[in-house]
Amino acid sequence: MKSTIAKYILGATLLTSLGACEKTALLQKDPAAVYDASPKLLLTGLLLNAGDKPWTAVQRHNQYATQNNSYYYGQPYDWTTADEGFSAYDRLRDISQMNKEAAKSPENYKGYPELGKFLTAYFMVRNTELFGDVPMSDALKGRSDGNFTPKYDDQKEVYRTCLQLLEDANTALTPLVAANVKVEGDFYYKGDLAKWQKLVNSFRLRVLVSLSKRADDNADLKIKEQFATIVGNPAKYPLILTNEDNFQLAFNANARDNNYPLWPADGVVIKNDLNNNLASTIVDLLKRTEDPRLFVMALPTDSAKKSGDAAYATKFTSFRGGDVGMIMADLKSLASAGKFSQLNYDFWEATPSGVPCIQLGAAEVNFSIAEAINRGWISGDAGAYYVAGIKANMTFYNVSGAAQDAFVTNPANVYAGNTATGLTQILEQKYVAFFQNSGKQAFYNNRRTGVPKFSIGPANKNAQKIPVRWKYPTVEYTVNEANIRSAIQKQYNGSDSQNDVMWLIK
């Protein structure tokens, strides 16, 4: 009897204990967290992290703007690691979870795994552009394989994998587009997979062009051949060639996580900012080519306004940008004297939602094709794509058709043919099209080509150099020391600085 009672008490105790454990586990769950999130919610979260907003410090690195108040950072080019660090791996975890949730009901969640392929390539390319070699093949194996110290993949292999992912994404999207499948949670294209397919292939062209320095000494990557295959088969590889298909971030005045950066939270708009001005790198280029976009982007200087010239607002000489290399005290003095152009806030802040920020658009794609023709990768009329790129961006600024035609037929702007001069024209116009768009792409294109020439002056605190990369996140030296030290030894002879040259641009 005692034995039976003891067993009963023990069994009851165990049941109570197990129940308590279960209740404790439930209590430990975050009530605000989402468990087993639907693919559409995960896609929305991924897209919120996919875009680059305008009017950030990046635009000073791109030499579109200067800052002249010493209270702020300015543009000395002495950065260390990137603000985003290794956040790409947070995105990869979200993609993995999105695919896992979609697999629970494949018929109801078509399109999500296909977009997952694209987004994996998209975030990994962004990651490797910043640093060089990065973990990829071993990434996210902590849960599955217990590998929390992933090795670093060679940058070449990262690009090879990403290019294949983009090919696979295009192939997988084709039947879904034909079946008119839509996805939910997409605030860029409202679920239209036909537009996403154009983005997949257009992004692939961006990646291939970014590899131009490696096109002749890495035959196994087939950089030129891939580019030719895509452009030569528009039925299989549709592209973004008109503004209607632009991958652009539209802002929402009622959403604080997606509000227009220039629009103040209190709604009180002050159309004046003496601390920030346009940079001479972009202004001088627009003046030299007599580009009508300058009259939309910016305002004449206050000194021109006060000059007494009744026609001051229509003259290119009325605009001036600040030299990024100039020390702040001199910039401040000239800005206070009204010698620099400010933004045309009537255009950029016409509404609380501001102006959409293009992440990848028709102008860039046309210029990339023009560059490939100029370089001899493919045959075709580079001049026609050059003009199409210019007109696509001018349309973005509401420049009239007549003004567009006048610009492209101006002898100074007519394409100079498949020569070094013609290539410079293409690259300069791509730089103009990137103004307040496409994040770091203007910087990356300058890093790759040297066009346009970036200003270096006494304000530069990086030994009179423009950096070419970002240092690895410092946390890697704590959590993955052996692998990161191996990576920097192999790439940079043990150095990890902003001036080390990665494989991509050697």
C-alpha cells in the first residue's frame, strides 16, 4: 500500500512538475512576438530592409552634397565599419523562415520561394560589396549543423553563387508570371511577379557590370556571355527599360517607419538648410553639360538672386556647389554668404510623401547596356541606350520633351562613340541618374571606374584617399576570430582597413 501511494504521489508530482514547466515555457514567450509568421508578413519585413533612403550621409560619400557645420560629421572619408554591419544575415534568416512557412502550403504561397532566391542574392551582393570575402556557404548553419563560426567564402564564389541564384529565380518565376500568380505583402510592385522578374534580370545586369574589372581574367564566370544572353533574349529575360517598372520606394506620410526623410515629424516645413548644400562634383557636371535637371534639383545661389540680373534663375552660372574637399570653416563662410545652391524644396517636398527613391530603375539599366556595348561585350547601338537612359531620368524630374531633345542633341552631349570619351559620357550620366537614388551605387561606380573624378582636399582625413571598402564588423573578432583573421590575411595581407582593395576592383 505504501508503495502504491508513493507511486501515486511521485506520478502526481511529475505531472505537476511537467505542467509547471510547460506553463513556464509559455510565460517565457514574448506576447508581442509573432510565431509562425505568414510568408506575406515576412516578405513585408524583408522589403522594409531592402531599400536605401535618400538624404543620408551616403549622399555626401557620393559627393552629391556637402555639410558645412562642424557640429556634424561632414565628409572626411575616415569611416571604419559600415553602419549596417552584417545585417544581411538577419535578412537571410528571414528568407529562410519565409521559405519554411511557404513550404507548409505550397499551393497557397506560390512566388515566395522564388522571390527568396532573388532576395538572397540581393542581400549577399550588398554584403560583399561592402567588405570583400564574406560567409555564404556556411551561413545560417548554426541551427542545422551547430556551426556558429562560418568560414568566409572567396568574393568570386559569392558572386558565382548569387548569379546562379538570379538565373534560377528568373527560371522559376516564368511559369508563375504566365499563370498571373500574385503575392501578398509586397508594397513595391503590389504582388506583380512580372515586374519582379524584370527586377531580377535588371539586378543581374547591375551585378555583371560591377564585375567589369574581372571580365577578362575570370573566363569561368562568363561575365560577358551572361550579359549578352540576357540582353539578347528579352522574351526569356525581361528588363526594366521604362520608368513604369522602376524598383522604387514610395513614401507614406502616415507611417513613421516609411516617412519621407525630408518631411519633418511636426509637419512644419522650413525650406532652408544652411548646414547642407549641393556638392560641386554634381553641380559642375550639370553646369558643364547645360543640364535642365539642375533647375529642378536645386535653387540658384542667394548671391545670384541679389545680383540684379532679372534672368538669374534661368542661367547655369547662378548655381554653385560646395567642394567636398574644402574645410568646414570655409564652406560655412561661403554658405552663410549665400554663395552655394540649396535644394529646390518645392520639388522635393511638394507633398508630405515627397519624391519616390529609385532603388534600381530604367535609367541605370539603359546605361549599363550602353556601357556593355561600349566595352565590346555585346553588339548594338550604345548611343540609343545612352539617350534612353538620359530621357528616363529626365522624365523622373518632369523635364519637358523639348528640353530633353535639346539636351541630347547638344553637340557637347551627343554620344562620342564606343571610345573612352563615350564611356565617360555614359558613366557621368549614370552618376547624375543616381542622384539621391540607389544608395551607394554612385560611390561603387566611382570606385570601379574613377568617373566622375571625386574631389579630395584638406577636409579629407584618410591620407588624401577616397576609401574603397568598409572594415569588417568588430564583433566578428570576438565570435568568429579564426575565420575572419584567415580571410583578411588571404585578401589584404592581414590588414582590415577602408583602403584595402578587394578582388572585385583589383
